[in-house]
Amino acid sequence: MDELRYFPRELLLQAAHQVYMRNLELDPSLTDQYDQRQLARMYEDVFANLQQLDAAMDLDDARMFPEHVAWVLELMQNLMPKIPSDVPLRQMVLHLRSMDEVLRRLLPAEFADRATLHLQRAISRIETPPPSGPATSGFATGRHAELRARYLALLLEYRNKEALHLIQDTAASGVPMEQILLEVLRPAQIELGRLWYTRKIGVDVEHIGTSTTQQAMALCFPEILRRPGGEERRVLACCVGNELHEVGIRMITDLFELRGWDCLLLGSSVPTPAVLDALRNTRPALVVLSVTLPRHLPICLDIVRAIHREGLDVKIAVGGRAFASTDGIWSKWDIDFYSDDAVDLIDWAERSLPR
Ligand code: B12
């Protein structure tokens, strides 16, 4: 478990237990409605919500916690399609009120006031949701739409070898690997996530699909290895904290490699001291930090601060899905680059980091 700032371990355990109990007290119907497994899941969710609140308080970001709560609520509504959607909404509001009550008892007044602010914002966010954006993700339209639909269909039917053949044949037909990565494999991954979230597929399909996508990504290596070696600029890339989402950062290193950079990929779940050691040992021109889950953002900031504290001479780029649910948190950080787009990053690096 990541270390939290406002809720040290003892307090977290106490708070989680009390929030869970208070929640059941305020809404006794939950005990009838949920089976044993669902109650255990609810207990885990209390932990996850406290972690998210801690991260939002730590970074003093107004959007992070409300966005997380809205995501959890939608997931609950998807999990209980037969129950009217205002039932999970009421349950979530009660849950947030229980959190508030308990934290008022457990935290010093100044921290409790801060927690209340985030909890109130979350309640308004779900009671009065902002108008939703365009209904389509763009998956079904645009360049390579047919190809990505075929690739995804094969993943959904566990036809992983055929999916790999499809990508291999596409690459052999001259479609640049950069397009395959960004316009076929990435959208297919995001679509897998949406299908899981809306309960259209199980975790098994998403897991097998993701490992197939990682194998498909490896198909660009022959192209990378064909390039003559030379004076290459070096990039070190990693996910932060307990982040397990590594497909995005792998894709970034593959894209850098395709443009002739030398990449070292630390991968997922890397402790901060290991990142610093790798920077000292390998002396890259650029370090790329990727964060998918918002609760890992404080660790990303820790790494940025540690790099400056240690006086390491390296440019710092941060990005990944987590930043999209914040109020532009990156603009407060001492970094060299942020974008939500991998190609922007590589274009910027080519311009700003001389060979
Ligand atoms: C595959 C997957 C997993 C796999 C990851 C396996 C692996 N080896 O990577 C596993 C099963 C482990 C997993 C676990 C979980 N997951 Co998951 N996962 C996904 C999924 C379906 C696809 C991720 C992916 O491959 N994306 C494709 C890559 C290419 O895109 P990308 O990561 O966005 O990266 C691109 C850009 O963001 C950008 N970028 C990335 N980093 C950087 C850095 C810089 C500097 C720049 C400029 C750009 C940049 O460039 C990349 C290339 O274009 C997503 C769905 C989604 N919408 O992403 C959910 C998703 C991210 N997961 C989610 C969740 C909730 C979880 C779990 C908490 C589930 C659970 N209850 O256990 C756990 C958490 C595990 C952990 N500790 O990290 C949620 C997150 C929701 C939220 N609130 O943020 C998502 C969005 C699913 C959903 N629709 O709700 N997951």
C-alpha cells in the first residue's frame, strides 16, 4: 500500500473501519442488499476512497476527488443495472457523509476542514453532474477504423494469434508502426477498458487482450533493430509508485526508439530510490514519468522533487491518464514538459534536446 500523508497507516485503518460501520448504520438496507463478497468489496472501496482523498488533499487539487467519486458511482451503476440509478447515487452521498463525520472525529480541525471541502465538492459533482461530452469515443471512425475494429473483435473472441497476424500483415503492408501503435493498439486498449467498465466483458478478456497487445507492440522491434546504431540520445521511462499500467509508457519508449532514441524502460511499480539510482547510473537526457491512477500523482511529485534535490542533470516530462482528472496540476510542478499526447512529447524532445 502507498504511504499516505494525511492518513498514516494507523489512522487509515481506524478511519476505514469507522466509515464502513457508520455507512452500514446510516443505510441498514445495504446489509440486506449486498452479499458477503459485495460487503468485502465495499470495505476495499472505503480504503480506495480514503487514498484518493488523501492524494487530493496532498496535492490540493479540486477536481481529483470529485472525478474519482463520479467514476466509482458510474461503476456501481454499471454493476447494478437492474437497480434504479438514483439508489447508488443516494448510497454514495451517504458514504461521503459518513466519511466526513468520521474524519471530523479523527483528524485535527484544519485537516478535517480540508477533507470536508473535497467531500462537499464530490457530493455536488454527483448530484449535479456537468453536461456529458460527445457520446462517441471516435473508435469507430477515422483512419484505420476498420482495422482496429477487426483487431478488437479478435481480442474479444480470444483469437490472439489471428490478432497478431493481423498486426504483422498490416505492418508488412507498409502501415507505419507509429500509426499501428497509436491508432490501432491504443484505442483498442481503451475500448477494452470501456467494455470492462460497462460490464460487457470480464476481467479475463481484458487481461488476455492486454497481453496480446503487448505482444503486438513487440512486432515493431525488428524495425528498431534494423536501424544502424549511432550517437543516440537516451531516455529513461517509468511508471511511478504502485502503478501497474505500463502499456502507455512502453508505447512511448517504442515510439522514441522508432525515431532513433536509446530508451531504457524501468516499467511498472518502481520505488522512488530505484528511479534515482537508474538516473545516476544511466545519465539520460530525459526522464519520462507516466501516471495512470490519480492516487499515484503525489508519488510522481515526490520523484520530481527528489530529482531536483539530488541536483540530477536531466529534463523531466510527466504525463498519462491521471493528469486529465486534475485541475492542471502539472502547471504547479517544476518540470520541463507535460502533454497528454505521446507524439507531442517526442516532437518536443527532438526540438529541445540536441543530439
Ligand atoms: C490494461 C489495463 C489494466 C491492466 C494493466 C496491465 C499492464 N501491464 O499495463 C491491469 C489489469 C493491471 C489494470 C489494473 C487496474 N486498473 Co486498469 N486499465 C487498463 C486499461 C483497460 C488499458 C490501459 C492501456 O493499456 N491503455 C493504452 C495506453 C497506450 O494508453 P495510455 O496508458 O493512456 O498511454 C498513452 C497516453 O496516456 C500517453 N502517456 C502516457 N504516459 C505519458 C507520459 C508522458 C510524459 C506523456 C507526454 C504522455 C503519456 O501516451 C500513451 C501512448 O499514447 C485501462 C483503460 C483506459 N482507458 O486506459 C484501464 C484503467 C486505466 N484501469 C482502471 C482501474 C480502476 C484499474 C484498477 C484500480 C482496477 C482494480 N480495481 O483493481 C487496477 C489498478 C492497478 C494498479 N495498481 O495500477 C481505470 C482507471 C480509472 C480511474 N479512475 O482513473 C481504467 C481507466 C479502466 C476504466 N475504464 O475505468 N488495468
